[in-house]
Amino acid sequence: MVAEYDVAVVGGGLVGVATAWGLAREGCRVVVLDEGDRAVRASRGNFALVWVQSKGLGLAPYAGWTIRSSNAWGGFSDLLKQETGLDVSFQRPGGFHLCLSEKELEARANILKRLHNQPGIVDYKTEILDHDQVKKMLPDIGREVVGGSFCPLDGHVNSLRLFRTLHTAINARGVTYLPSHRVDNIVKEGGEFRLTTEHGEIRAAKVALAAGNANMRLAPMVGLEAPMKPERGQIVVTERLRPFMNHPVVTLRQTDEGTVMIGDSKEESVDPSGLTVGVSATEAERAVRQFPLLANVNVVRTWSAIRVMTQDGFPIYDESPTHPGAFTVCCHSGVTLAANHALIIAPMIARGSLDKSLVAPFSARRFHVQEAG
Amino acid sequence: MFKRLADAGSAVAITVDGKPVAARAGDTVAAALIAAGIDHCRTTPVTGAPRAPYCLMGVCFECLVTVDGVGSRQGCLVPVREGMKVETQLGRREAGR
Amino acid sequence: MTAASDLASSYDLVIVGGGPAGLAAAALAARAGVSTVLFDENPGVGGQIYRAITSTPVKDRAILGEDYWDGAALAADAKASGALIVNGATVWSLDREKIVGVSVGGKARMIAAKRVIIATGSQERPFPIPGWTLPGVMTAGGAQTALKAQGLVTQGRTVMAGSGPLLWLLAAQTLRAGGKIDAILDTTPRRNWAMAMFHLPDFMLSPYFAKGLSLLREVRAKVPVHRADTIEAVGKDKLTEVVFANGSVERRLPADLLLLHQGVVPNVNLANAAGVAHTWNDRQLCFVPVLDADFGSSVPGIAVAGDGAGIAGGTAAAERGRIAAIAAVRALRPEATLPDTQAIRQKLQREEMGRAFLDWLNRPADAFRRPEGETLACRCEEVTAKQVRDTARMGCEGPNQMKAFLRCGMGPCQGRLCGLTVTELIAAERGTSPEQVGYYRLRPPVKPITLAELASLPISEAERKAVER
């Protein structure tokens, strides 16, 4: 019996739709199974950086994987524009991490040093700059900014437009998108996967799990694992302003639309409806110290979102040894790695196996190796 | 568009884009603008379309203006004050003002 | 004038909104010995119905009508009650712990409350027609506010359009004040009478019946009234004419001012952000909070009174405020002497009596709630009805995903002027109900505050560590 679909992608967030688009480009018949409008959805709450600096401390190959996606991003966004007419506003002017005390700057330098000292690390091109050097590139910084790190590979994108663009692109390529189809169970029978949802069963020859933190629940159904450690982040966003900064900062960026996003908090909570005012206040206070001209700007919204986070923070790409045709595509950085997911991971899934030379370090088996060690 | 009933309050002098406007005690900035017959108070940050006060009750945010140097104030909620400087806001607000 | 720094760090009862519900609630609670603060963002109390009741320059009482002047007693009673009333105070946050974020004079404070009554009332229903963002197009409520608060009356070529009691009241008030109205475009669908008729007997017993009839007579005697099933505001940089049609007959009216109104709907933003459960009311075509008999919401300790609880009008709002306040006092000060609740409930019932008739009669036509083509659904972010419809057809089944895709509801008004439209458009395109589609999930600040204000709020060590790592 022939399954309805070649691949069922579980998850309609950025990771899921980027993978689905890549699969559709390979000629696969694809269905995306998504949750409803109120789903816990990192793709609507992320910070939209295409970010390189500081990625890979603890797993050197992650740095290379990140840079590879960052390098592929320009071509990826061009392809999307050709297909949809939508410009996701990818820019790669280089980005900053700003420090508000000598202590912060020292800690920053330390992290970069440890990162660079890892065996097998690729060249990051990240450097530490003092106040005056930063001010040349970000003229509106406040006096309290003692310095920061700069990486020319860093960039950003309009991630909500990316989200919309990918949905538009899969729609145009005939991918079936089914919202309110939370997957409750997956079994492999008669050479195909059967996915149980509230609205009936979906059958597919392969399954790609791209359900974020829910991969923890889904992966064991197909002989895989995805140990997750979700955490909550909060973001403050301002009204639209005239352009005043040419480089994104890891905690503060001006979007192409003019709004300023301020963020990067971390709390151990999985309640996406909660918002801690004191956390927003800290973000605001630091933002005003970094860029004093923002003091009188209006905040129009704050929100919290649950980060998709594996237990060690690095991606998981796996294929099931017991259920051939089942894959996990699971990571925190769904924006930065979107190009890799669409252009590298999806073709591998279409072919039916992952290329070990590229993704072996990202197997979830690493969690057992560490335990044994 | 609007005229004042004869028994409106005492005069308050404000300026709108540098030009004197005769407001009255009890006016909000938005009310003073429509009483003065000013066509629009801002242009949108998206397409630059002109906009004017619409709901006058704090809901629509169409009457955003710069008041005494501070941008994006809701004109319908700010009472006028003698000497107040009101500026129409064109497109996106400038950070720092 | 109360400054932000004058406020205590906690109050037994915080009331948000100084309209009839808030004023009545504040007076009752304060007199029962409960420490009560009322925050209102306008320069004076009264809400919209009794706007500028203590300061209006309109001295001829006949112009605004006796119902307006009822507000004076409410305002005076609240002032005399000992409740702290703070005007120019914008409440921008409320959470399940009943912590209230408020800004006064550009300074923000977090105030703890044991009980909260949200009395933020109603706003006019969005009226998305082509050209509704042009200067020269305003809401009828806006014009009424200008009349009450500043004694401004329409002049030049003026057209009013829509349905509902407020439109006719404003027309009458405008005429009494010496204003001229060129035409009224009545958009009430004729077929509404079929449902409304069932409720006519109740309406005839309500105080609104006689008042409504005389108002209609007063206006119709002086102003030409046309039926309209489509309306377009036309002009380049400002309104120059109103184009309307009744069936296939199109007419054009040169105009300087077009005043739109098609009823009012609860102002849900604060309650929604506080996590209060809402449900779709199909008769009033809007979301209303889910409330118990004392107007208590799904969040313990938070009540929603007045028109925010569902539209019932100003007099009913005051009674609702009293009932909510009695529940708050019972919880906070059980020993306090309280007025007879039964009598208040009976009064409320009488006030609500004619509501079903008015609701069914004035239910706006589909075409005026669910726009098409290039008509803007979201005024702030300039998102068209077509974009919303196309995106819904692409698979977007809810307003929160729609907001992420198109930015509708992300502008400064935070969905107040597009929320219902977007929900209804999605429901129409996906063949489902507004209840199923749901509403935007709102987050603080529900009114903008500056970054500096946010930065000035208290920060715990743990909260700081969540950011400084």
C-alpha cells in the first residue's frame, strides 16, 4: 500500500517548515502536522539573530555547522524571495555582545578564549573591542558600555517574515499544512508510519520530528530520543523608530521595520503565559544604559516564549536505528540554522539517510557517551 | 470640521509645528488640533499615509504627536498647557526625542 | 494632583476606570471602610458616557440631555466617599497575582491589590470601510467626546453613518448645540427586525423605549436619513466625499467630516492580558469575559464590571459596579455594613431589560464587519482585509499566528481596532466560528510605557540574574 505522503513533518514552526520546504524542493510529497493558534511556539517569540559568535563552546563541530548555515543564509533568502516575492530582510553586518562593566568584559573574553582553545574549532574572527572601538561602529552607545566582542559573521533577519515566507513557500510547493493536528502517537506498520491526531490518522513513508520541545515526547515512539531542557525567555519590543543602529547586539537589535527588540533572559520555567516584570525591567534598564537615546521610547509589547533547548544546548539530528525512515531535527537556533535545515538536512531525509560526515556529532547518542564517561 | 460653542473655556496659547494655535482650558492636545482645523497630526510609519484623531478616547492611537519634544504621546489624553509645543509626527519616531 | 510617588505600595481594592461602574464601585467600597484607589487615564472622571462631567463647558443642560447629568451625582458621591481617585493614571499591566502596573505623570509604579475591579468599559466597534483611515473620518463617539469635554460641535459638510443608539443621540445633541448634519446613513440591516421583534415587548417596558422613539423623531425631523449597505470614504489626503449605495443605487455626498458608529464592544485588553477567560457573545458579536453573578472573573480576586462585562449601558454599569464592589467588600471586610444586594440586582435587571431588542436590532451587517479587498483591517500596521483572508486560506487558523505573519495587531493600538475584524475574517474564510478562532493573546504593557519607566521598576536579585549572565 502506498502512503499518502512521502514525509510527514511533525511541527509547523521554523524548523519544521524549513525542513518541509527543503523536502518539497527535492520532489517529496510532504505533510506538515502542526498544533493550533495557541501552541507554545518559539517561532513566534524568538530574537531573529543569524548568530555565530559564542556558538560551540563544549562541542566544537557546532561552531562549524553554525558558520556553514550563516554562510548559506544569503543564498537561502534569495531562493525564498524568488519563490514567494517576500524579502526576509537578511543582513549580515557583523554583530556585538556589549558589556556594561569590566567584570562582564573579562568574563566575555574568557568565554571566547575557551571557545577558541578547543581542538578542531573553526576560525571565528571574533575580537574584543574597547568602548572607543565599539563607538565607531555603534555611535549611540552610552558611557557605561566598557566594550564588547564583535564578530563580522553575525547577522539578523526578520524572523516573523521568515516564518510567513516559509509557510507561503511550502503552500506554493503544494505541501499539505494541517494546523490543529497535534500528533498523539506514531507507529510503524506495513512499511509506513501512522501518525494519530485528533482529526484522524496520517500515513507517510517517512517522518521528520521537528516539534521542538515536544520531540522529547515523540522521539521514543520511533526509537529515537530527544532529551530537552526548555527554558523561558522574555523580550521587550518598542514602537517603530527611524534607523539608528547598523549592527545587531545579541541582546538588542533594530528590525528592518524599525522596532527595537530587547531580550535574552533565561528562566527555568515552562509557563509561556507568565511574564516576570522584574526581568523585563532588567532588560529595559540595561538597554537604556547601552543606548541612552532609547529612554523615552515607548514599549509596545513584552512577551515570553519557551526556548527549544536540548539538554546540552546543541542540535540533535538523528535517524532511527529501529524505525528506518524516522528522523529528528531538533535544535534551539531555528533561525540561524534554517538554511542548513532546508538545504542540507532536508535533502538527506529525502534520500533516506543522514550523512554521518556532516552530522554525526549531533546524534543524541552523545548523551550516553557522556554518562558512560 | 468643528466649531466651539460660545461658552467654551479660557484661552491657552500653544504652538503646533511652530505656529500659534488658540486652545482652551479643558482641551486635550487632540481636541485643540481638531478645533484648529488641522488636517492631519501624523503620517504612518508604514506607508506615510496622513492620519488625524479618530476616537478621542485613548483607543486608536491615531493622534500620536510630539509634545514638548517627546514623541508618540497620545494627544487625546494630554491636557494642553500654556506654552506647550506640539509637533506633528512624520513616519517613524526618531529615537532620542 | 496625586503623583506616582504619593501612591501606597498596596491597596485593598484597585479599580481601573472612572466611568459609572468604577465610580459606583469606588464609592460603595470606600464607604464600607475598604482602602480603595481608582485609576483613570483621562483628565477627569466620568468615563465616556459621563465624559468631563465635572468640567464640561456645555452649560445648557438640554444639549447633552438629562441622562448625561446623572453622572454628576455619581462623580460627587465617589469623590465624597474617601476613595482615592487618580486621574491621568494609565494602568498598563495586571497579572494573576493582582499586581497592578500604573503610570502617573510619566512615572511607573507596581501596586499590590487584594481585589481588582476592571471597569474599563467599552470602545466603539471597528467600522472597517474603504477610506476609514482618512483624516476627516472619525468615530461618532469621538465627536461626542469633543462635544462633552470641549464644547466642540460639527460644522461644514457632515455625514453620520452606522447604527445603534449612540449615533442617534449624538445627532440629536449636535442639532441641539446648533450643529448641522447633512445626512445620516442608516446601516441597520432590515432583516434584523425579524430577531428583534421577539424582544420588542421587553424593550417597550424598558426606559429606553420612549427615549429612543423621541430621539429618532427629533433627528428625522431635521436630517435626511438614507439607507446604506455599502459606504466608502473618498479623498486623497483627506475626506472629500462619501459614496454609499442602497442596493444598486449609488450616491455621492461631498463631505468634510464622516462620523462612523456601529455600536460598542467591551474593551478587553487589560482583562485579556490578566488571563481572564473570555467567550464569544453571538448576539453582541464580541468577546466578553466569563463572569459569575458578582462579576467575578476566572482569575480569583479580579472582577470585570460595567460595559466591559458585556454591553448594557451606563446605568446598568453603575449597578454592576456596586455588585462587584459588594463582593469585594464581603471578601475584604466581612463585618462591614452593606446595601441591600437584592434591590441592586433588581434595578440592574430592569436596566438590562431592553438590551436584547437593541442588540438584535443593531447587529451590524456582515459587510461592515468583514471587509474585503484593499480595505484596511489593521489601521496601525496597514494590513488589508485581502491579506488576512489570503493568509487564512493558506492555513493560518488563528489571530496569533496571523499577527506573527502579517503584523496585524502589533501596532500601538495593540489590536483594539482590528482584533474583532481579524477574528471574524479568519472564521469566515475557514468556515468556523469566532469562538473557535479566538482572540489575540495580549501581553503587558496594554498601554505603552517608556523604556525608562519599565527600567525604573523594582528588580529582584533572581530577576537580574535571569538577564545578567
